[in-house]
Amino acid sequence: MQKPVDVFGLMRDTMKIKVYEIIRKHGPITRAEIKDITGMKLTTLSRILDELSDRGLIMQTGFDASGGGRRPVLFAIVPSFAYAVGIDISRTYTKAVLFDMAFKAVDGCTMDMNEDCTPQNVVERLVSWLNKTTVDKRKILGIGIGTVGPITSDGIIKHPRDFPAYGWDMVPIKQMMETYTGLPVMVANGADCAVMGEYSCGKAVKRSGVIAYIIIGIGIRCGIMVNGAVVTGLNEEEDAFGHMIVDIDGKLCGCGNYGCLETYCSMPAILMSYASHIKKYQSNNDLPLSHLVFRDFCTALEKGDEIAMRVADEAAVYLSAGLANFARLLNPQLVMLGGPLINDCHRIYDAAVEMTYKRLCGEGGAKTHIFDKGLLSNEAVCTGAAAMIINITIHRSGTNAIRESRDNTNELSWIKLS
């Protein structure tokens, strides 16, 4: 693959960067509106707008409505000026999306994770897809990867549990992707990327205070932002919320503790509970329990199966306890929930949120609507991963900044995106 052009490398002037960012986030926008935000002199601003336009970074998109006289010109970024790749590596699927500068998906690929999806096979399939994309490869700023943790500071996936294929232990994913593509690569926890994605162009745009994104699938992961900066947890792991203890005499968790939220609300936990209930209450059921998959549970739930609904409601009780604890502790402005379980089991989400509001507000109390599914759905992680690349490229002026910043990615967790 061709070496990427340092498309922002000449934009060293901080005022140019500031103007470009205002147009990127608020455009289409008039010259007067930019002046009001920046406080620049009109002559200085006009010069910067001309330079950005000459470089192909921005364009005029028409005229603003006006009560009379000459209508003001509207400015917007040129989306196709550059691109970034966002990759979401989870235990159920791996998804890659190529975004333009306006976070519009230009191309993408998805693979279900199975026993054949070793790290080498996944990387080769991602590279094969990227090589087939039709955009000018020199315009690709880099690759952001949001993955199941824990990860090291130099982009190694350490020892995540429950991947269906062998080999997912101490995987140098950053080095592998850089070697195969020649592009700069940054790696972060997937839940951190999800909250960054919603903050960049989703439900959390222009939100301040504490914002969180909780992913529920094989495990339970959580990313948190405070006033536009991602906050990393203990050892930079993302599963702390999933290991909140909600029953001190509860089930044994894989972490060694008892009663963790993950033992009640993750996909494996719910499937295990469903199989146990079938065995206990439907001894004549001929469903081969050893071959049950989560889709079987979801199908039964959709059909109104009594046992499936009971299991879902039990999981919702524990999830609501975890959400209520989280909300009381951090007083978040917005908590978004996503992942396979939330997307496929609406009953669990609806029941858990309703019970959480009751725990927080009491029966008949006024609700503060803080829970939501977000806007980006299963593209949240990819969007945030691409946002890492775009933001550091702009704010540090050039694709070389991605490599030079620290030669790893976790520094991005603290970049202020607003």
C-alpha cells in the first residue's frame, strides 16, 4: 500500500486548525458566525478561509437565508479531503469502516468471529478488504482499532477471555496492521472508542459532564468521558462495570469473585440460565441444550416463550441494580447502552431502564432521562476509533504526529475532543 500523504502537515498555524475545526463541527457556517466564535479580525479570518479553500480543505456550499441585502456564504469541510479507518474487534464479530472527514461511512466489511478467526486470519482479511477500497490510499490518515481489552500501551491485546479461536493472547495488533498496511495505527479499548464515537457525531454531541457507553455481549465493557476527555480505569481495563458486585453471595465469576454483574447479564450467563430453566421446568423439551446459542434465546423471547421472558426479566433486575449504582455514584448526563445483547433483546433493555428509573426516582417520581441506545448502534466503536485518528492528525498537524506522539495509542484516551 502506498505511503499516506501528510495531508495536514502544512497546516501548522493553530488559528487555521481552530477555524477548520469550527467548520468541521458546526458547518455549514457563515464567516460572521466563525468570527463570533473565534473573535478574530475579519481580515485575518478571510485570509485563513482563503488558504483553507485553496488547499481543498473547505468549500462554499451555498448561501445563508437573509432578511435582505447580500446573502452570506456558507462554509463546510470537503469530506473527501482525507479518510480514516475504524475497526471494532469483539468476540462476536470484527467490523471495519472507512470514514470520510464528515464521519460518513464510505466502505466497510464485517466478519462473524468463529473458530477460524485467529489474529492472523482476521488481519489478513482486513488488509484484503482495505486493498480493495476504491479511495486514494494516500488520503487514508491511519487506522484506529477499538478492541476487547486488556491492552498494553504499545498496542498489544494481552489476554482477553472467550475468543472463539485460538491465538488471542499477547497479540501485537498495532504492529501487525502497520506492517501489512504501511499506515499509522492506534489501539484503544472498544468501549472508550464507542463513547468517543457518540461524542464525535452521535447522541452525545455537545454534551458535557459525565457520559458513558456500556457494551453488553460476551462480557460487559464500559467507556466513560468527562467533559470531552476519556477516563481510563484501573490498569486501563474496560470491564470494571461488569465486575461490579451486585450479589455478595452470588455466582462465581471468571475473575474469581462472586456475584459480579457479568455473571447475570452477559450473553453466556443468560444462555446458561436459560438452559438451566429449560432443564428444570421443561424436562420433556427435546431442544439439545448443549447446542444452544444466544440466537435461540432471542428467538424464544420474540415468540413470547415464558421461560425466556422469565430469564430476561431476572437479568434486567441485576442490570438495573448495576445501572442505578453507576448513576448514583457518577451522576452522568447520559448513559448509552449497546452491544449484541442490547441490540437483540429489547425486553431486557426496556425492563432494566424502567427499573433503574424506579430505583433512582421512586414510584411516580420525575424521571431524568439519562439512558439511551445512542445513535450509532454497531458502528459506535468504529466511529470512535476513526475519530482518534482524525482528531490527533488535525490537532498535531499531520499523519506523522500519529507515529511521533508516543508510538502507542493509550495517550489518545486523554485527548480532549471538544
